[in-house]
Amino acid sequence: VNMMHALRAAFEERHLFVVYQPQIDMVTRLPVGAEALLRWQTEDKTMISPSRFIPIAEYSGLIIELGEWVLRQACQELVRIQRHGFPNFMMSVNVSQVQFRHPHFLSMLRKALEDTNAPPHCIELEITESMAMEEPDALIKLLDQITETGVSIAIDDFGTGFSSLSHLQKLSVDRLKIDRAFVMEITDSSRGSSIAEMIIQLGRNLELDIIAEGVEDERQAKILTELGCPYGQGYLFSKPLTSDALHDWLRTHK
Ligand code: G
Ligand code: G
Ligand code: MN
Ligand code: NA
């Protein structure tokens, strides 16, 4: 309860902010997009992880407002980046299951796109694999409606859930994000065929795009590239950056 009040106060007092982690083309190493990630820095400068406060935001319902705010921030940032010499830049935004199930989610999305002038085809929403497994009919419909706006869908932390291939095939999904746990184990020489390799193959078979997250070293990047993984995100390329730091980083990565 205390944390719930603190979170609401932090939101109102603008102690929450959005950082952006670059996503790169594994072959050219050039930036292609960024993932928007929420941060909370308390007054005594302590950083609280979203994995701690997002569940509280979900439980309290604040996630509806907060999620809309993150989406709008990300859309505005995207417009700025595209104007500064990256016309095809993509922006990925995490969506909570509570937001996603909200009856006004679709109208909220349309309004945010309209108000910010963000190009829908350059926005990607990340849903988790468990969200992608829920109530098939409603989900299929919602994903189709989102796709109609031009916005694309990625499944985050892919490989950690239990989605069946037949189910996945029914969903308007554009990209799978290989969970960083599978990127970490990719250099274990003891393993023959890795889960990352299977996900890349799955993406190819289902004609889904693939991005590896949590790429931390060159060995991982090399193996992923050899396996045909086109995009990557991780500390090897860049940590999540504030808006200003992202603009500086982009200037040196043209
Ligand atoms: O950035 P970090 O690794 O600390 O994020 C931890 C978790 O919080 C990740 O699972 C990430 O997807 C989630 N997260 C970060 N920002 C947002 C956000 O704006 N909305 C939602 N729903 N989840 C977020
Ligand atoms: O679950 P989701 O993919 O949304 O979470 C992304 C989180 O992973 C971000 O909060 C980010 O801070 C974190 N992250 C990004 N790159 C790396 C990395 O290379 N290594 C580790 N350990 N964490 C990372
Ligand atoms: Mn994510
Ligand atoms: Na993830």
C-alpha cells in the first residue's frame, strides 16, 4: 500500500521517466530502433526496477494511465528521432496485460498515434508470451484490430512461456524477441542445438521477424548472426539511454 501511494506520487511528480535501448541490425551494426523502458528514480536517487513497480501499477490500476503516458512519450520520441535523420526508426513499447485487456485499449492506441503524429508502421507493441496464450478468440480479434492500425506486435521474452505452434500461427504477430536467458546459454559449448537456434528457425518457418535481447558480448553476437538472427539488443550495443543520451548515441552511430 505504501509503495502504491509512493508510485502514484512519483508519477504525478514526474519521478518516472522513459529510457530507450537501441536495437541494431546485427550485420551492419547500425541502429534500427529502440525499446522504451520505464524507470523510477526516488528522491534519494534510488532506482526502483519496473519488475517491482509494474505489478503494483497493475494491481492498483495506475498502469492504465501510466501505460498510456509511456506510449505517448515513446511516440513523441520516435517523431523526434525520425526528424533527426532516422526516417525508418522503429519504437517498441511494452504493454501490460492489464492495459491490453482494458476495453478502451484500442481507442487509446489510435488516439495516441493521432495526437503525436507517430507513424503506426514504426511502432511495435511488446506483449508477453503468456498474454499471447490467453482467450484465443478475443486475442485474435484484438491483434487483428491492432494490425489494422499499422502498429506491429512482438512477443517479448519468447521461449519462456508455452505457446503452441498452431496457436502462434493464428495470431497477427510480427516478431519474436528471444529471451535473454537463451542468449546467455548460446555460448555453452556443451549444447548442440540451442533454444535460440530453434526460435530463429521457428521465426523463419512462420515468417516472423526475430530480435535477440540481452546480447552482452561479441561471441554471442557472432553466433546469433551466424544463425541468421537479424536484430539484436543488449549491453554490447548500448544500455537503455535517456532521451538526450540516445540522441548523442545516434549521432555517433549513423
Ligand atoms: O528495464 P528492465 O530490465 O529493468 O525491465 C524489467 C521489466 O519491466 C521488463 O520485463 C520490461 O518489459 C518491464 N517494463 C519496462 N518498462 C515497461 C513499461 O513501460 N510497461 C510495461 N508494462 N513493462 C515495462
Ligand atoms: O522483459 P523485457 O525484455 O522488456 O526487459 C528488457 C530489460 O532487459 C530492460 O529492462 C533492460 O534494462 C534489460 N537488459 C537489456 N539489455 C540487457 C543485457 O544485455 N543484459 C542484461 N542483463 N539485461 C539487459
Ligand atoms: Mn520488452
Ligand atoms: Na524480454
